Amino acid sequence: MKLKALSLTLSYAFLLGSIHAPVTAQTNSPAIATPTFKFERMTPPEQKDAIPLGTGPQAPDVPEEGWFRMNGDINVRNVSAATLMPFLPAPDKATGTAVIVAPGGGFLGLAIETEGFAVARWLSEHGIAAFVLKYRLVPTPGDFDVFTREMVAGRSGKPSSLRPPSDTPAFARDDGLAALALVRSRAKDWGIDPARIGMMGFSAGAFTTLTTALEAKPGERPAFIAPIYGRLTSKAVPKDAPPMFAVLAADDHFFASQGSGLVDAWMQAGRPVEFHLYQNGGHGFGLGRPDTTSLGWTGSFMIWLQANGFLKAQ
């Protein structure tokens, strides 16, 4: 994750979950300085390897998909055609395990670089086949200037037309289910063990991961899930729920105060669970925020996969 020197980051979760904005450091005043935002239009990157999921648009009037940079990081909005982008490991490193990666963004956009492509590259470097899920989103204004103005207004506490849904929309869940089905159907082509296909999500992507896992039919759930800085309030957990690796920072200003009832529910259902509450890292730390304990989660995740037999050689 890219951070500006001598600055803090503040998640843009009110509007875009894990799309971040730098904030100047605190002075003697208890108030945090107003965040600054830099939006830039960009040409969509080459997506020749992206595989359409065929789940269709969630509404007939979604504006054209738009790619942009916010404070330098690549994001995408108005996704109406879900895709899956594969990042396959070198054959001599491949473990046979796969992870579908769902970026965050409050369902209004996707932080597809810091919570998608970067995560997928890291997984593939460790022998895990990764697939970035570009799932469908709630429409935002097609006019880029209107979009950015509404974004800044909402994050600054002013009236805004942009409001994220309270939980996973049905179309995002359906994209998660379609992604699981696609990877299973082509597991042999990609050298993947169909019994070792997991799902990982960040912020709103963690919502999508959890909803996909819990609402999948028995026998079709992911082999394991990793909700990273998502809401951990309690839910009904089925007896066949997959093993869960959950991560949150104690200073996450969105979800830390809501407790960890989901972890308790997993334990009460008798299902394997590991939970890491890091002292600091805030919300939206991606692969780990420098100078915080959140940097430790990726190593712990690999140890957890190994201990649970997900990294055994084919």
C-alpha cells in the first residue's frame, strides 16, 4: 500500500470503504486536519486476461464503467459486468490452493490496486493462485466532476447523494458465487485443487466474502475465508461454515467498536477460527501499514494456511 511520507491515512469508508485519502498529522489540536483528495481520470488498464462472469447488469441504467486514480491509487466504479482476473503462480511454486480476492470500496467503487492486484501478486508469489473479483457496484454519477464533488462532500460531512448500502447487495453476492463456480469448473486447467478454493475480502469485500460463504449452498461454500477489516458483528453460522481467518485493527474507526461477535459465533458453531486484533493500523491497511503492527497479518495468514493443510504440495 502506498503512503505519502510523513502523513497518516484515513479510510474513505464513508463513501468508498477502502479507498484512502492522506491526512496531515495531528497538531496540538484534538481535531484531525481536513483530508485532501486528488482525483484523476485514467484510461482503463489492459484487461485481456479478465474473464467475464456473465452475471449481467444489476440495473439497466448504470453509467459507463470508469477508472480513475485517487491520490495516486487505481480505482474503478460503475462496474456492471463482473469479471475475474487470474494471477497464477509459477509452476514450480504452485501449491494447488486458490484465493478469490474481493477489493473493498463501500460498494460504490473498488480499491482494485491496493486491495486487489497487489494482494493477488503477493499470493501468487507464495504459490497461491489468485483471482481478483471485480464485482458489480451501486451506480454513481456518470459525470466525473459530479462524482468527485459528491465524494468530497460526503467525506467532509456535507450532504451527498453517495451512500453505501448497509450490507452486501444481492448482485455482489451473486458475483462471489459465480466466481467460486468458475474457478471450480476450471480448476484442472489452472492446476488447482477444487477442495482448496478460498475467498478473501477487504472492507466491503469482506462483507461480500462473508455473505458469499454463508449464503452458498452446502457443499459449495469456499474452503476457507479471510475477512480483512470487515464488520465482525454476530451472524448465524451453519455447522459446515468454512474455517475463518479474520483481521481487524483496534483503532479501526468503523468496525473496532462493534465488537467481534462473529468470531464468537464461529466458535459456538464449532468451526475453526483465528482472529487477529492488531493494536494499530486503522481501516484500509491492505497488505499492512508501515510503522504499525498490521504489517504482521500476511505472515500469520500463511502460517494459518499451512497449519490447516491448505499449502500441502499437490
